[in-house]
Amino acid sequence: MTLVKHSTRTVRKPCRWCGRSDLYWAHDTERAYHKHCDRCDTTGGFVLIEKDGSRHNCRNTDGSGDSMGDVYLDGPTDEDEKEATPVNAPVSQDVQAALGMLVGALTPQVDRAEIEAMVKEAVANVVFPTRTVVERVNSERKEFTGATHHKLSDVITSLMAGEHVLMVGPAGTGKSTIAEQAAEGLGLKSYSISLSPQTPASQLLGYMQATGDYVPSLFREAYEHGGLFHFDEMDNAHPSVLAVVNAALANGHMAFPDQMVKRHKDFRAIASANTYGRGATRSYVGRQAIDAATLDRFSVETIEVDETLENELCHSTGLETDQVERVLTFVRRLRANAEAHSMPVVISPRASVGMCRLLAAGRSWESTVQARVRRGMGDTEWNKING
Ligand SMILES: Nc1ncnc2c1ncn2[C@@H]1O[C@H](COP(=O)(O)OP(=O)(O)OP(=O)(O)O)[C@@H](O)[C@H]1O
Ligand SMILES: [Mg+2]
């Protein structure tokens, strides 16, 4: 028996013996007295089959007959045939024309430029949070939910590898924030000192009182008990202080005024600077050169403006999206011009975030520009940067 399935839907007319209608029509090619079927390109009488393609085998309840004896000449009804039309049958031209009209009527008449503008507007409204996850050596995970600079993970990886890290970048790019977040990510206590030419070495080492008592420093605390110590503005420090930094990182022990102290295994140093330690630059005129031996103890990470972070900080001021976009476009144009003309001007994310805050508070555009960007700049300089 060779069966070729004819219908794609179940039969309309139930089996005359058992009354089931969850069956299909098929041709039995060995009962070839039926005319040729164009749809299946086969010749054979119609029989009923099950869903799995086997011949339907049933019996009348009184035993008077069975479906295996049935071969139908007439087969499917007109209605069965209609329903069994293959799905991919060619659609008539009339139907195609009607579909075309329908699609035309439903599609709004917008051109490509309009669609692009709509998409741009929608995307500009979306703030993509930067996500940083730290997997610590003990398999603990620390996920930062707030905004993070994209360099945070590199800084943490270097610190985890046992390196001390020097972050170099223009003002306001987020170096001090990275230092705090790195300590949090590593599960270390965070210590920081902002260095200036007037900072004495005793602020790092602590000192002995006239009574003979030792007054410890934050640095001593971190060195002895572990923690991440941040030397902020390291290129602004007096050379005598840099000598202490150098000594602290060079050896496993250090002489404090009261005694020698062993460096804790979880002591790490992180430093930030606006220059690479080679002395003053156009924008950072007062900076000190850092001696090569001290510099050599650090892995250096360049921290530039992270525009995604800047977007996020500006949007979080609550200023309307189109105003934030205006501020960002304006500030970035000035930044690029200052760079192109080698001007000693720093236009950091503090300028863009500050502008957004002032505008959100109701200040006018002009007064906001004066307060956060122009800041008394003369006309010649301003025309150059604003060109
Ligand atoms: N990840 C962040 N999340 C929230 N605010 C941030 C983040 N990074 C930076 N900021 C904000 O941007 C401003 C500048 O950041 P920060 O002080 O860390 O920069 P900096 O590079 O240390 O600047 P400077 O060189 O002037 O010391 C701060 O107001 C800070 O709160
Ligand atoms: Mg800082």
C-alpha cells in the first residue's frame, strides 16, 4: 500500500464507520482506478489516513464493516478542496492589487529624513548606564549600580594584580571618583590626601609630640592595616613628599617617626595627576616634575573625558532632553576648538554638568555660559574658542 497525503486539513465528512473527523484524505496509489489528481500529481483512489500518515483502520460498532475496505471515488468535498489549498499557492492578481492598496493606505507618508529624525530623537532620550562588575579573588561580586567611567575596570584590574596606579588626565574627568569606586570595588578602606606644594611630609608620616606620643596619619593607618591610599594631585606635591611616596612603595617596610612598620599585604596606592609628571604644561602651569624612580612604581592609566558618562551625568540633572543636547553640543564644540587652537583652557564635564544644573534651576542660557564656561575670557580668546 502506497499512500500519498492529499489534504492539509482534517476531513469535513466524518468516517462513515466510526464517525471520527480528525482524519485526512490520501491517495492509495495501488488502488489506481481513480482519475489522475493534478494537485498531488498522482493516481489512486481516496482513502482515509491518520495524522501520522498510517491508514485509518476502524470498525463499525456492530461489526458490519470497516474503514479498510473503503476506497472513495468522490474523495474530498468541494469545501475540503478549498481548505486544502496549499498556503503558498500563488495569490491572484486581484488579491495582490487589493493588498497593495491596503498597505499603501496603512503606511504613513513619511520620508527617510523624517524617520531618521524620529529615531535620533528617540535614541537621544535613552540614557545607557555604564555597568561595571568586579569579580574579586574570593569570588565575591561587586556591581556598581551608578555611573562609572569606562576606565574603572582597567584601574581595578591593575590594582588587583598588585600594581599601584597613576591616573593622568585633564581636570574633571573623574579621577578622584574612580579612586573612591576602586576602593569600594576591591572591598578596601578608602583614604585620600590632596597634595599641594605646601603639604608637609609629616602629613603622610605622622609626627611625635613634645610629650613623646606619636600622632599617626591616615597614610600610616592604610600602610599598616591595609587600604587603598589615594595621592590626589600628585604632580602638585613638594619633592620631599614625593620622596616619602617613593620610599613607601619601594620597600616592604618603612620608617615612621615612632618605629619601622611592615607594609600590609592589602595596602595599595593610587595617584592622580593632570600631567604625566614631566613638569608644567600649557593648561597646568604650576605642576611639578615627578622623579623617574617614583613614576616607575606606577602603572599609568590615561583618563580622558568619557562622553557616555558625561551624557549620563548631564541627563541626571533633570534638565529637559533637548536642552541637555544643546549643552553637550555646545560644550563639546568649545572643547574641540580649545584643543585645535592649543588654548590653555580646560572645558571639563564639570562645565557641561554645571550648565545643565544652572539651566534646570531657571538661569538663562547667556548667564549660564558666562558662569560655567566663559568666566571672564576676553573677546579675542572667546571668539577663537566659540568659532
Ligand atoms: N562616576 C561618576 N558618577 C557620578 N559623578 C561623577 C562620576 N565621575 C565624576 N563625577 C563627577 O564629576 C565631577 C568631577 O569628577 P572628579 O572630581 O572625580 O574628577 P577629577 O578627574 O578628579 O578632577 P580633578 O582633576 O579636577 O581633580 C565631580 O563633581 C564628580 O562628582
Ligand atoms: Mg580629583
